[in-house]
Amino acid sequence: MGDTNLWRWSALNNVQVLRRYAGENNIATLGQELSLGDNMVVLGDTSVADKTYLTVQRKAVEGGFSELAAGAAFRRAWLALFLEHNREAEQFADEAVTLAGANNRQMVELRDILRTRIAIRRGDAGAVDTLATRLRQSATDAPTLIFAPPVEDINRIDINFVADAWHDSKIRYADVGYWIRPDGRTSGAEVLRTSGLGQWAPGILRQVTERRYAPFDGEPGSPGNYRIDRFTVRSTLGTPTGTRIAQRMGKLTVHIVDLTETDAMTAEHRQQSSKVLANPNS
């Protein structure tokens, strides 16, 4: 909903409850602290997020929770990548692999994905194809996203779409269905359901179309995996000067959630899969 104050309070409260009743060094508490760091990233407080990840990493190492420590270290790597601190990102990613152990395939692959993102940033256009060839996976695994371009800055599009974009009370969304083909590319992206996204839909579909996932082994003629994502557009809630009434203010932002496995979209998932399997040439 974009209520940042409630969001921040709820994330902190979850940690405080577990600290009180489960203990500061309990694995459940540390896991919740990782979630707190994730929330701080989304809320834009990257400094607090990094400190939180580092604290969890230290406590997890002391408690012998190697996978949790590795997860915290890799979050620091991804945050550094987001902040364009490439050298630190690579250093933290190496640290995550060391903590997880060289035989932890997932962490090694995550490090490779991070390195690929850095290579693309440095102008290596073939980095995605190289990594995709190495990361071929089973068709039953959850699809691994290798690369996705950012969603276009929707604030640059015709601002007259709303009467007052800076104090817009509405939340708009679109549910986008698409196929991930065995080669890791997407196809057939379409808006299944929308609530006023209108002119933003082409940019959202373009973002889905340009994604790259790890290739996987599929049956001959298989269309791939069908997925459904929800794109939500909203500004945050705040209380402007001169009033005590909370209202939406600031820039509009885009938030993406995978709906594929939810009850609400299961029927749509089956319908789309059945349609393609019945008409393999469509």
C-alpha cells in the first residue's frame, strides 16, 4: 500500500518479538533480521540495510549457521552492485561462496550472475549468453533470472494521465502472463488483467520481453514455463506540511510480485498451458 511508516515499524517489530521470545542469536531471529535488511533496501535506507546484513553475517558465523551467513554476505554483494560499487560487490560475493562452501552450487551460480551483471555494465554484450550456456538447469527447477532491464521511469510518461500525480490516491496494477522458453528467453507476454495502467503497459511488456533466464531441459516441443507477474504502480503515503491527513505523495514507483503459484492465478496458469499444449504451432 506504500505506507512506509507502518512498513518500517512492522519490520522492526517482527525482529523485536523474536529477539524477546526466541533469543538474539536464534536462527529464526537472524532470518527475520535478514528480512528487515531487505525491507530497508526497498525503503531506500541502504546504510541501515548493509549494517543489518553485516550483523547477521557475524552472528551466523559465530552460531555455525554457514548458509545463513553466506546469504547475508551475498545480500551485501547485491546491495553493493545496486550502489555501483563493483569491486566491493565482487569481494562480498566471493566471501559468500567461501562461507557457503565451494560445493554449494546455488551460491556459486548467484556469484556468476552478479559477475555477469557487472560485465554487462562494463559493456560485455555477450556475458548473458555465456552465463546462460553454463547455467542450464532442470525443467522442474524454479526459473533462475539472469538479467532483466529496469522498468522505464514511469514519471517521464505523460504526467497528465492523472489530475494530480503527486497526490494520487489510486493504486494501479497489471497482471502480466508470459512464457519462459527452454532457451531462457521469454515470449507471448500479455496483460491478463489490469486496473488503470493504460499507457504504462507497453513499457512493462517490453521489460518482460527483454528478460533472460537460465536455459532448462524441456520435452521436445515444450512451450516452456508459464509465469504470471503483478506490476503495481503507486506513490508512497506521507503527511505533507499543513495537514495531519496521510496522502500519496512523491514519485510513482513500480513493484513486481510473482503470482504464479497463488490460488488466484492457478486457473489462468492451467488455461494458458492447456491452450498452448493443445495448439503447439500457435
